[in-house]
Amino acid sequence: MKYCAFLRGVNVNGTSMKMAEVIKVFSDAGMKDVSTVLASGNILFSSDEKPSELKKILEKAMSHYFEYEAFLFLKNQDEIAEILNNNPFSKADDLHIYVFVGTEGSENILLEEFTNAKKAANEKAEIVENTFYWQVPKGSTLDSSFGKILGKKQLKDKISSRNINTFDKIFIKLQ
């Protein structure tokens, strides 16, 4: 089965890693056909292991090699396609669309935080099939009240986000 591992907190806050080293860690942990998309911790690979086992194996390998507490979230090829197909927002030049991957139920925590946050014009959020989508005007991501919430420590092991365009690139490379 083909997967994408979404690493949390890569190349931010002092956690620096070269993607060539990440590829080596995944390969040494038994993953096949390992490659990356962008330098933000999107690792494509193949494995016959169960997703729950993969998560344990890869988090342990990454934590050991890079000496940090690794968090990653896995989606298989079909789940990536489903995420793209379920996007509730239309792409526009002046808007970003983010997709959040995370632990079960994290989408509900995100929606509650979003509901309570002050919103910019055209800032919207929606859950579709247990996936949280966030639309925000370009240039407002970090200034957004909701955007600031995303850095909370209690969310660090629960979620990771990517721009919808990154999901497009991942899906193309998984084909």
C-alpha cells in the first residue's frame, strides 16, 4: 500500500532535518519506494504493515535518529484522493485552503476552536468526512485568531496541516 506520512513540526522551532536523512530513516525502518514532497515533512512510501504499526515504527525511528519527540500522521493513497475530492471550498487566488490531518476527534476540537475565534472576511472552516478544512485570506494565516490557536502545545501531538496544493502534489506523486 502507498502512504504519505505527514510529519509534525519539521524545520520549525529548531527541529531541522534534511529530507535525504528522513528518506534514509524511513528506508532503514523497512519502508520501500521512499521519497519526499517539498521540504515540509511529506514522506511518500510503500509498506505492507498495518497503519497503526507503521506509525509506531516510524515515530520511534524518527525520534531516535533526530533526537526529538516525533509525531506523524499517515494517510494512504485512497484517503489522499478522498481528502481532495471532499474539499468544500473553491480555490481562489486570494485564499489559502488548509487541510488538517490528525488523531481521531481532532477535527471536532479544531471546529470548536474555530467557532470561538474571531474571523477575517472569507475565513471559513468545515468538517467533511472527519477531515477539517480551513479557508483563510492569503496574508492572514498567521494573523488569524484561529491561526494563533494552532500553535498551542496541547495540539502538537494531535494535528498537522498542509495547504490543499500540497495535497495535490502528493496525490500526483502517489500515482
